[in-house]
Amino acid sequence: MKNKIANRNLPQLFLRARGSLMSHFRPILSHFGLTDQQWRILRVLDEYGQLEPRELCEMCQILSPSMAGVLARMEEIDLISRSPMKGDQRRVLVNLSGHGIQLMSEIAPLIDSQYQHIEQSFGKQAIADLILALEEFIQASEDTVQHVELEARPPATKIRSKNPPHPDGGRNK
């Protein structure tokens, strides 16, 4: 069967590349009992300092409902602290806790060492070129890429199951 879409599945390729790259870092994260999501949050807070949860969602690519649970767990295990924002008590700032800062200082040399191994395998210039290409791709996507115009159409119809409904309407009696 011939593909109906002519172009490669770039989002799938990005996901596979991310998975491949993370396979080099997961043993380090697992050693310290961290999930990928927790690591992304720690890394961003270490780099940028205190942030609001909505900023963390965007920077870490974590959906808001998931972020709430991850932050709660990270606060429970003392990796982060949350405090009300001065001037607006409804808003919250997230910071690395003392334990989170200490953990980052333990992990940082291992992460840097793993990056060196990756650079040795692929070449420092290849990694630099990849980073530049990805940054340019992200910037172009935000600034200049036109979107396909879509025709108005009726609301999507519900996809129906091939299985007929159960005689009791799916309820057990």
C-alpha cells in the first residue's frame, strides 16, 4: 500500500530521536530516582531560576494537568518549593529547594560527561550543527511557517465502534 502523505513523518522522527537521545541519560536519572518529567523541570529551574507553573508547562512541554501532579510530588520529596508571588497571591512561583540544588550539583557532572560521550561518538560539530538546525526550525515554525487554510466543515461526527452496543446499554444488571 502506497503512503498517502508524500513527506516523511517528521514529528515521529523527532520522537524517535528524542527517545534515542534520552536512552543515554535515563540511567543517570533512574540512579537518582528521577522521571523524565521531573528532570525536565529541574533542568529548566536550574537554568532559568524561579518560574510560574504555566511557564514550566511551556518550557518543559508538559501539559498543565500533568504538571500539577508532578510539581506536587516534587514538592513532597523536597526537590522544589512553591511560594505565592508578591503582589498577586493567586499566582505561584516554583523554585529549586535546597535539596533540589544539591541534587543538581550531583547530577550535573554526570550529565556533562554523558554529553561528552555523545559528542565523541557523533562529533562536536555535528552536535553543534544539530542544535543550530533545531533552534532555527523552532524559530521558523513560530515566525514564518504558513498554515494550511482549512475549509469550514460540520462538527466532527463521533467515530463509531465496530462492535454493536450491548443489549443492556453497557450497564451490568
